Amino acid sequence: MTRQRRVAVSSPQTRVALAARRNGPLNPPRLTPAELQRAERIRRIQLRRAVVALLAAGTFLIGVPLVLDALPQLQAVRIAGAPLPWLVVAVLPYPTLAGLAFWQLHRAEQAERADDSAPGEPG
């Protein structure tokens, strides 16, 4: 029985990083001043929108337990034998945070598309 030679499998990014380590650092492409200004403008817009999404997530994660604490009558409600507050804290955050992440991604991409379609802009 012949032994097969083992083959290392890696992503293209890993291969580039390893090649740079062997051959010296790669010089990243430089942006023109107009491209740099555009990238900074898009970054500022995306950062503002990310802060809004982060605040919404924090408000939700802190607000849910506060609302449950403020409404003690919910302690008696049971769904499939489990108390409602447990289900709300254990299940509700995941789809909500995934929805917020999707919303944030959509808004970040929207900022890039809006900047691409701005009249008079280079690129």
C-alpha cells in the first residue's frame, strides 16, 4: 500500500501572508488623495451608523430584563412549561441581534452605494 503525500490546504489570504513573510513585506497600494477623502467620508458615515446599531443592541439587551422586572405578572406566564421571562431572555436576543446585524450591514452598503452615485465624484 502506497502512502499518499499530505497536502496543506489554506485560504488564499493565508498563502499571501505566508509568502509576504518569506519574501519580505508587501507594499499595499496607495490611495490617491481623492480616493482617500472618499474612503474617509464613507468610513465616518458607516461609523455613525454602526454606533446607532450598537446603541440599539445595548438598549435592547439592557431593556428586556428591566421590562421583565417591571412587569412581575409575566413571571406566572408559562409556555411549554417554561416561564415566559426565561424564554424571552434565552431565545429573543439571538434573532433580534441577527436582525440588527443585517440592518447595519445593509446601511453600511447603502452608504457606499450612495457615495458611488454622488455626482461629480471621482471614481
